[in-house]
Amino acid sequence: AFTLGLRNVEIKEKFVELYKGVEKQLEEEITIATKASIIKVNDPSKVAKLILSLVEGSNFYQNVDPSFDVLKDQEDELNYRASLVKSAIEQICLSGNF
């Protein structure tokens, strides 16, 4: 549905608007956390884009992964995938390399 929506100009514009808003809010939160020395981030905009890519990519992959059975062990699998994304985000935000 997502890729089909991007083929429709009106729907694509709505997606772009939605994601720009989410990205801007995330960038603001990253900036606040950086100024408070909670995380080490050099480029909040880049990190916001990277975090969104990780989260959205994980969500997309979950829907196309044939080993993922939504009717069986869904909570455990979702928690596992979320922990992988969380770990990657922590490494990005604490490393000072981004």
C-alpha cells in the first residue's frame, strides 16, 4: 500500500508532509538531548533521517519477511526487532560519530 500510495501524487504529497513533520520534531528532540549532554550528536538532521530510516525500514521488512508470522509469537518478535533498532539508535546517538 505504501509504494502504491507513492505513485499517487496527492497521497505522496501527504506522506512527504507527514514525514517532514516527524523528522523536524525528531531533529528538535535530538538537538535538545545533545545540548543537555544526554547524547553526542554532531548533525541532528542527519541523525533524525537515519533514525527514521531504521524504524521505517524495520517496519517494512517485518511485513515482507516470510519468517515473521503475525499470528504466532508476534509480541516476542516485535520486541526483538525493536531491541535491534533501539540498540542501533543508541550506538548512533552515543558514539559522537554522527
